[in-house]
Amino acid sequence: MRILIVEDDFTIAEQLKLSLQSWGYEVFLTEDFSDPLADFNRVDPQLVLMDITLPFSNGFFRCSKIREVSNVPVIFVSSAADNLNMITALNMGGDDFVTKPFDLNVLLIKVKALLRRTYEFSSGSGAAESALPEHRGATYNAADSSLTYEGNKIDLTKNESRILNNLLTHKGTIVSRSRLMEELWNDDLFVDENTLSVNVNRLRKKLDEAGLTDFITTKKGQGYIIE
């Protein structure tokens, strides 16, 4: 697994690199901050660790550019940890947020868990994941994290894909917020509940823009359902 670290603090970047390498990952540091995709295209990573405050353009913009070409998981690592920045990071396509100063072991566990969820999930473990039924004329494809509707392909982030997969698997049944959080972040005790709301709202926005309004229904105090 290749990991790209987008961090302009050389001390932090080197510390992360050495720790991740000790876990067997191939790690690259950003060299060209002037082009948000230069090192991403050069490395072709399976995961990106992204700071927010960076030379030339911030991490939000860089993450949005990555999302134009890839669904690779992105973890923001930043000291700018107020709620607005956390929500913005997720809205711009981030999958997780770690606050500086961070516990290195916690970050490593997050990296390992996100890589496992992303690539074990997308590779599939049988027909149940890859042959989900259609709903309202939309076809879900777990293999490439997408939903196709009226000939248009809707690309989903890994978290959005996992949410949709879970709701479609239990179509007609209310899925609680706690169950979704456990399914998405079962290795992580440090996730704020707002993180789930942001991911669900982002998924809903994509569905609405594609013409699939009210695809996911909220049952107040209970959870979500695809009816």
C-alpha cells in the first residue's frame, strides 16, 4: 500500500513516514506544493494524509481536486480542529479527521482500519456485495463505489458507498445511526456523531442532483431507511 503525506512541516512528515514504514507501508512525501495533483499522480497512492494549511493552496482545495479524479481515502491531519474545519474537510471529500497534536498509535490504527475497510470492501467478498438489487431504476455497483441512474454514473466516496450499501442491503428496514457508525468506524472510538450526518447529507445531495430525491428517508430518533 502506498501512502502520500501532504504536510509542509518536515519534522511531522518524517515522523509519520518512519512510523508508517515500520508498519510495512510505502510512504511518499509531497515535493511539489505548487500543483495540487502533481505528487498524487506521480505516486498513485492508496491513501492520502492531508494537512489543511499548506503552501499555494490549502488541503480542502487539494482534496477537492483529488475527488475529481479518484475516490482514494483521505485523512485530514491538522491542528485547525474546530467544528467548521472538520465539517468542511468531510464536505470536500475527506474520510476522517485527526487533530494535531495526535497520538501516533491512534493515527496508525485509523490508517490501517480505513485501508482495510476501503480495499477489502471494494474488492468484494461475494455476490451479496456486488449484486445488490436496483431501487427506483438506480443500480448500485460496490466494485467501483458508484450508482448508475438513467445512464448517468454517480461516483461515491467509500463512506458514502458503505452507507448506501448498508441501507440497500436492509431495504425496507430502519437502520439506526449507531449501527451505521459501527459499520463504518467499528475500529474507531473517536468519531463524532456529526461525521455520520455529514456523510449522509453529502450522499443525499449527490442523489438529489441526479434526480433521486427522497431516496433516503430519515426516521426521527430511529435512523435511516430506503423504503
